[in-house]
Amino acid sequence: MNWNDLLSNKRYAQPHKSPDIRSSFQRDYDRIIFSSPFRRLENKTQVFPLPGAQMVHNRLTHSLEVASVGRSIACRTVERLAKKHPELKERQSDIETIVASACLAHDLGNPPFGHSGEDTISSFFRDGKGKELQSQVLPEQWSDLIAFEGNANAFRQLTHQFTGRRAGGFSLTSATLATLLKYPYPSYDKGSRKKYNVFYSEIEAFKEVVEECGMPRLDTNHLVYARHPLSYLMEAADDICYLVLDMEDAHKRGIIGTEAIENCFVSFFEPGKDKDFFKHRDDAYRDVTDTNERMAFLRAMLINKLVNLASDIFIMNYDAIMEGRFEKSLIAHLPEFEKNALDRCRDTSVKHIYRHPSVVKIELTGFNVIGTLLEQFTDAVLNPDTPYNIKLISLIPEQFKVATNDTYTKLQSVVDFISNMTDLYAVQLYKDLRGID
């Protein structure tokens, strides 16, 4: 792969226009920031749904912080790469903005209630009442429904022409869209892989983007492409924020004690190797006695270390990445000491955060809420002439309505509608349909 192609500013489905005072990539960033789907992330679950008065992360704050971390990783990486590839120095601002934009957009496809929302949509078609619809769609389309994927839905959000909207969706540049593709293959070609980035409906958009950016096809028999190099930086930023900030939220909610969080964060620093960190910590602790401020200090130091390590790993594996041979994420290639610390912290998160009763109970609520909405609105679009279903359909916004007899398209319209809901709206609509005050 070469950077001239990888940094293509060609806009998807729209004619190219000369940029104003902003670069094409800055316009991508601004389009995402000012969009309704991005604003709705404020009321979508990160880990702790419906947090109420407690100031923990939602999908919006998470995405903003991922964008900040992604920009930092890109900045450090380009500055170091420019020593051997001086032409990249001139594109540093573009690269940083592309990564930050992809970070902002990476969760746009997430349904209400986070990953449990994805599971609910999938299980409705795989195991629930939606299963009887399998014979009415193509196998390639069915694979989208039984393994609903927020990453693929994000690509759809950005490229699909919803009813009454302009062609090309957000009409972002090819470089930004390609960076978003952590899993550059469709659901029916993912093989044993768990995740994918492309629904059957967006295959042509996907091909146009990856070919414009010169991303090589890795399998002649399947639509599997090499990843855009900058997608590794976006992914690393997301991984870092997930690890660190979920634990900080759990501490604020009293789920994990101060000592446990502190031990986890400090475990990434080796006593004989990271002497500056321990001196800095001891100096800071003499002045800072507030527990939350101490945790914020440790969080900042840890993020900085992981940013540097992610950049180091990208540079060490630069040739493999540019040739499409690099496997797994950057964080998966951490040095042994930091990798062991990461594994211990992940175990703590799984045992004490993701399985905590307060999280599990709300996830179960999400299953009931989304499952009910799927059942009712799916029946409505497939049987639109009954008095009840006519009223139900009237609740669907115009942008999600479709004039077609194609079952797959109708089912997608329902999934589009529900996946765009906030947690609060989904719960309220569920209550309204159930007659719950």
C-alpha cells in the first residue's frame, strides 16, 4: 500500500469540491461532530446503562476521548515515521484528523444498551420469532441479521442513503471511511472471525472505498481485504480507553475499591524501568490527597504510556502493516510485562465490572425492551395493513421507511430505526406500547 492512495480525499457518492479554509479531512471531522447520530450517543450505553446523576461515560464521551487518544497516537507515530519517510511530515495534520474522525465515528452503529443490544438483535433472528423469516432472504443477507454488528452498522450509517436524505450518507472521504474498517470484509465472508464491518447492502460502497485507497484483496475467493494502516491506530485508541476508563467508572460507582484500581494502573509500570513514573507519582501524591484526582493522575500516566507503546509497535511492524501481513491489534503485541498487566486488569474488569449485578440487570432490561420493539415493528412492516400496524408504522420516522416488497430491506429498516434509538427513547417507547406508566 502507498500513502498517496491511502490518504485519498475523494468523497463517497458525491462530486469532489475544493475545500474551504478546512481540509477535506477536517470537514469529515466536523460533519460527524454536528450530526444527529453522533449527538444521540450521549444517551447510549458505554458500560453502565441509564447512569442517572452519576457522571460516568456514555458512548459520546467515550468517542470524544477515543478521538483524543487516537490523535495522540497518530501524532507520535508520524513524527517518528517521518525520519525515514519525510513525505509523511507534510501529511501529519491530515493523518491525525483522519484517525480522530474515524475514532469519533467508530460507535455510531451501536444500538441501545451497548453490546447486549447487538446480542438481542442477533438472537431475535437467530433464535427468536424472527427465525421464521430465514427462507425469505438470501443466505448472505441472513448472515447480517443473525450476527448484527455495530461496526458494520456504523459503515452503513455513514454511507447509506436513507429516505429523503442525500446520496452517500455523510459523504466522507475514502480515507476516513477506510480507516473505520477494522474488519474489512462482509458478514458472509468472515469465516471463523467473530466480527465484520460490512452488511450485504453496503458491499458496493465497501468495494469503492477500499479500491480507491489501494487496499489489496487478500483472498481471491472471498471479499477479504487488508486493513488500512490507520485503522490500527484507531483500534488502539479504542482499546486503551476501554481498559482504563471502564475501570475509572467502576471506581466512581463504588464497584471496585480504590486500592484495586490503583494496583491495576500501577502494575503497568516496572519498578526498575519506570523510575520516573514512581518519582512523579510520589511527588504528586504529596500535594494531591483527593482520591478521584489521584485516579485521574494515574489514568493520564497510563494512557500516555500505552499511547507510546502502541506507536512503537506500529513502527516496529510498519512493513508488515503496509503489506497487509500484520495480524491482530497493536495492543495484542504489547511487551510481555505490559501484556501481563493488561491481562490481569481485563480479568478484573470481567469479574467485577461486566458481570456486576447492576450491569447485568439493565442488560436484561435491554433484552426485553429491544426484543419487544423488534417483534412488534417487524410484524408491522411485513403486515402493514392491520389497524394496529398502521398506527405502529406511523411512529417510524420517514428516513427509516422504505417503499419495497423486499423482505431484507424491510427488516433492515426496522433494525435501522431501533439501532438509532437512545436507551431512554427505547425504554419510553416500550412503556408506551405496553401501557406502562
